[in-house]
Amino acid sequence: MTPRQHLLAFACCALTTVAAHAERADRTKPVNIEADKVTVDERKKVHLFEGRVVLTQGTLEIRGDTLIVTQDGDGFQKGVATHKSGLATFKQRRDGSGEYVEGEAERIEYNGRTQKTHLFVRAHVKSAQDEVRGQFIEYDGFTGQYIVTNSGSASANTGGSGRVRAVIQPKSSAPPPVAPR
């Protein structure tokens, strides 16, 4: 394993120990979407929302300039959010706590069936005080696990150092020991 792969494996393992599942009740809630404009193709089951788009489902919130929502035969929705001049955002409360998982990227894809959120290009996810950055992040709402890489699509521009970044805070609630004088 290369040093880069070791760092990635460490970061993923550390984050999976502190992350909690997404709010379970969210998947039984209706999906609400606000936008300046919507174009609907009922035959293909495709909805295009444009202009200050906000999708909510329970505690799940996705924001962007555009959002394309498709629905499969079983009624599960998939959404792709983008932002023209900035980053699309994602936010969801962790199950059983008041803490949120928050993320941003140039493109965010959410799959209601699998409860997976994919963040592409300039991706950043924060959970409590922990943070990860990379070109691609997959957050699994069922397991609370992350996968972070510096690629994720053929068009991803890895730029910079080409490394994944993670900040993992200590979880001890005990104060640090005081040095004797």
C-alpha cells in the first residue's frame, strides 16, 4: 500500500467510528422542493428545478441553482444538484442526536433508495468537529461511513497536491492532564 492509500484508509476508518447513521425517519417523509422554475416531463419522470433550489425531506436539505430529480418504478427519487457560481450544499441530522452532517461540492447526487450522497469536485464534508476534503466523497446514510478520494469522475480536476485531507478531533471528554510544576 502506498502512503496515500494508508492515509485514505486511516481517514475512512477513523471517520466511520465517529459517524452516526442519517436520521432514519427522513426516508418516510415527503420530498419538498422549492425553486424559481420547474420543467416536468411526466413520461420520463424527470423534473428540472432551476433558481435558488431547496430540497427537503425531513432533516435532509440540499441546495443549489439547479436540481434534476428522477423517479424509478418503485417511487424512489434520485437528485443531482449543481450551483453555477459556487457550491451546492447538503445537510442532514444524524440519527439520535442533534448533530448534522454537512457537505458541499460542485455537484451533489443523492439516491433516495440507497441513502447515498455523492459529492463531486471540491468536495467537503463536516460531521461534528471532524472534516474531510477531496475531489469525491461518498456518504452512506445507512451506515454513516465515508469514502473519500481525489478522483471520482473522469472529469474531476484533482489539481493541488492530489491528496485527501482529514481533520479528526479527539473524542475524549476528559480534560487534558495538567503538567506538574
